[in-house]
Amino acid sequence: MPVSRRSLVATLAFASATALPSLALAQEWPAKQPIRIIVPFAAGGTSDILARTVGEKLQTALKQTVVIENKAGAGGVIGADAAAKSAPDGYTFLLGTIASHAINPALQPRMPYDAAKDFAPVILLGSISNVLLVGSTQPYRKVADIVAAAKKEPLPFASAGQGSSQHMSGEMFKLLAGAPLVHVPYKGSAPAVQDVIGGQIPMSFETATVALPHVQSGKVRALAVTSAKRSKVLPEVPTLQEAGIAGFDVASWQALYAPAGTPAAVVQRVNAEIEKILATAEVKTKMDGLGLDHAANTPEQFTAFGRNEMAKWQKVVKDGNVKPE
């Protein structure tokens, strides 16, 4: 049906009028109020340290107060939901993770937010490998020993909790290695690793930074890392791909999101400022201390990465018939 000139003019006028508030907001930002970064975990962890490191530098760059707000609970879901329901005005951001935006959406039948639709991806901040650990008294010296033993009798493995990247590393191992494992969730990394050290459970998947001091002390052995490339924290430890588990690639990651609808100009500005922050020697040193790798990325590149992560974990959950515990 032909569109009349009057109708076309009216449509364009409406589009311009509705775009003006967003454009004005982007131009005046950040002059309104303090910026808050919601961390969906308790203070003191990797997410919290990273948010405070970036927030402090962002405050200087933007000449605006940046407040870190810890909203812990439900494996990151409570804080992520609070961010999703915040006004998309450029003054609320979320320190999201693989759990809040890839694993839990794949694993949980009902979520209070839509990880794909309720957020504007800003930047992938960093990623860290998990490590396959065994206690020093265990007979397993290489990954093939684990596979062989598990095929004779399913082996229990510890993780930091249901839906964690450590848990899902084990689920992927079961699928790709064809090795029956039994998941034993713990309330955090510390008790899980302690039981591996004590021999109460033979193996676990744990982040490289948590594993490092125990590997160095000889209390546990690191058989392989889960990422596609070796960890800079444990460079002498082979990847699971190198150990013969083709296609294995798991890294726990941290990222910054804004509520969906946040002006694109604000998202781009924050991405650019944080890229500059992460390139400084001081912050690089801090990132190295946390065991985090960072590669420069745009919001568009991070969006594509996020889609791939969601698809990967949806497949693992489906193919492995993984159920919420």
C-alpha cells in the first residue's frame, strides 16, 4: 500500500521526537548522579575486586562518583535481576559472569530475567581457566588415568557449587571424554579444595588462581586446564585439548552489562574508557594477580561472544541431561 507524504512526514517526526530524550541523555551523561556497578556476589571475591579496580579508575576518567553495590545471592541471580530492572539511563551497570549470563539461563527452568534481552553488553573484562585437580595421595597422574578409572566406576568430583563454571567444567568433561563423573556441589571453592586435599573426594575443577597456592605447596596436582590455551598462572600445565579431550574449552569470565535500552553512545563511551583503563600497567598487574586474561573487544564483539556462550551451555545441559540440584 502506498504511503502518503503526510503519513511519512508524521512517522519521521515521531521517530525523531522519541529519539531526542535518548540523544540528550547520551550528550549530558554522566552529569546526573553517581554511577553504580552492581556486583552480584559478596565483597572480597574476584568479581568484587575487579569491579572496584575498574570503578576507581572509571571515576577518575568520567569525573563522576562510581559506587560499588554488592547484591549477593542465588549464584548471582539476585544482583543481575536488580540490574535488569533498573532504569536504562546510563547510571547502573552490572558486573556479570558466566554464571549469571550463560550457565544459569541454560540450567534453570525459570529465571527472573532474560539474559539475552534484558541487558546491553558493554565489555568482556577478563577470563580465567579452571583446573582439573587431584589430591596428592591420589594415583592419577594424567587425564587419561581419570578417564580410565571413571569408565570402570564413576568418580565423584567437587565444585564450588551448582551452576558454577567449575560444576559445568565437569559436565563438559563427562560429555567430551565419555567418562562417568558424579557431581558433588560445595558451598564455595575453599571447602571443595580442602576435601580434595584431605582425600575425602578424589578430584575437583577449580579456578586457576584458587588452585595455584595448593599446587605450589604440593597438596594437589594439576592435571590440565580447561581453556583452549594454557593459563598464564600455571603455564606448565597442559590444556585438556592437549591431553586428548578434543574441543574442550571452558573459561570463567567477568563482564560489564547495562540494562537493555541504555543509550548506545553511553555503552560505547564506557567500553572505550574501560579499554584504556585495562591497558594501563597498574591495572594489567592487578588483572595478572587475579589470573584474568583480557583481549580488547567492542560491545558488538562481546554480544557475539555472549550468544556463543549461551548456545554452548544450552547444548551441554541438554546433551548431558543436567538438572538443577
